Amino acid sequence: LNFSPSLNLPTPQSYIIGSGDQLLIDVYGASQQSYDLTVTPEGKIFVPNLGPVQLGGSSIEAGTSRLKSALGRIFSGLNGSNPNTFIQVRLGNIRSIKVSMVGELTKPGTYTLPSFATVFNGLYAAGGPNENGAFRNIQVYRDSRLVTTVDIYEFLSKGEQSANITLQDNDVIIVPPVQARVEIIGPVRREGLFEVKQDEFLDDLYIYTGGFTSLAFRDRVTVRRIENNQTNDKYTYIHT
């Protein structure tokens, strides 16, 4: 099994340009020119006969707009109400980024990943959460600020991965200890320990177990809860 990011992709317009990126710039139409430029550590590219253009920290979409404005001083047909020259920006070689993986992970540490890598790619590289790690509260910090919280259960059960953002250089992924688990045994398709959040109900747990088997008696479920060092049985009736 290989869970590496795909590098054979069209350049995403939301990709953030960073130091070391190779930018392939094509000017076509009435004027034609090609550039192969590398972003400096200061976030700039040096365009021949034009000078430095600041692109670091911009998305491909915003960088293309900035380049179009700058190159308009050389190619007059780029701008105006009826342009006859056009510009396209592509990524060449994919740069590497450093990401710190800390907390309850199988193999915590600092990892070198392609700049297309997402949170899931980083978690896979670090072996995923260990037996004490949370699957539902994985935090991504950027410049000492929390940028997203990832819930792996949402991906595994519903395919939801909106929080699975593309990582940037020097991001920190923290896997905290798990806070609450529930054990489910009986005629369900997937028995085991499941992490739960405070606002979840039994119906949410049934989704994570894959549902009941055909042998299940669904009219009653026994819930055992430890309170004051004593185990209490409670019954929840399910109406089908």
C-alpha cells in the first residue's frame, strides 16, 4: 500500500508558491516567450529584462495575475480591454517541505514531504496515531496558529475530507491523547473501541460500526457505564 501524494496533476490554482518552486511561464498569442524561473528564499523570481517579482506566499491564481501585470510592461498585448497575448503559469519540479509530526504518533519526528502533501499523507508517513492517539481531534498549526482540525472518522465513514488541507513548509501536526472511547460488542459489522465526541449519540456509533448484522435484535441495546467505580446497566430502546 502506497499513500503518497500524486505528483502527476495539473497545477492547482490554489497552490501556494514558496521558496524553491520552479515556475514555468508561457507567454503565447501575438507575442511568444517562455521562462523557467526558480523562486528565491526571499519569495521572488527574477524575470529577464524586467527584474524581481514578489510571488512567495501567493497562490498560483494570484501569482499569475501579478505576473500578468508585471509582464505587461514588456508585452503590451497582455493587458487592456481586448488582449491578444496570454500567460500561463505551471509548476516544474515539486519542491520539498519540512513538517513536524508530534504527539501520540507511531513514529513522531520531522518529515520531508512533497509540497503537494496533505495532512493524511503526513499522518501516513508518521505511521498514524498510536494506541493512545486521538483520531478525531488532529490539529494542524501554521505560524503558531491553529488552521484546521481533522477528524479521520469523517473521512473513513463519509468520505469527508474538507479539513485535509495541503501542508506548507514548517507546519506542525499534533495528535493529542484520546479523551473518550466506547467499546461496542455484539452483532455489528465492526466490533471494537471507538472514539466519541461529547455531542454524539448511539446513532453516530452505528455508522462507525458499519451497522447491525442480520442476526441483531435491534429493539434493545444494553449500555454499561462506569459511575462512581460501579458498573450500571441502562437500556436504550431502538424503534425501527
